[in-house]
Amino acid sequence: MSRRTVSWNTIDRAGHNSRPKIPAGLLSARAQVQGFARFQRRPLVVAGKFDRSAIMTAAAIAATGLQERYGLTRTAALSTALKAAWQAAKMARTAAAH
């Protein structure tokens, strides 16, 4: 009968690597999107439906801020900003429903 050794460091590292990575600037982009909706008076949700124009506008503004702050490419910044904008819109729709 053969014996197999277990490396706990390998197991721990595998668990750590399987966690989802939070993109750089996601939280600040979400705050910027929420600020855009509040100060520009363009809500992300109108009558229970997403306002895609407002979401895209907010994401474009947040992406510019991410590029300046973190030095990301336009593609990476817009990807992160869109994730943040949709998160903010979903939270706004949930808050409006309650």
C-alpha cells in the first residue's frame, strides 16, 4: 500500500487562488456612479426599469476616472466601470422596490 503525502501549503494556496479577484477601483467606481446618479439627477432606474442610457453615461464618466487614478487601459477601465454601474443600478432597483 502506497502512502500519499499531503502538502497543506499547496491546499491552502489553492483555496486562496480560487477566490474571486476584485478588479482595481471597483468600489470607487461604484461610488462615482452613485454620485453621478444623485448629483446629475439621472436615476439609474426609472419606474422599476433600468435606464441604460444613464447607466452607460455614468460608466463612461467612471471609466475616465479609473484611467486617471489607476492607469488602466480604456478597455479595462470601462469593463470595471460597467460592472460597478450595473451593481449600483441593481441596488437602486432593489431599494426602490422596498
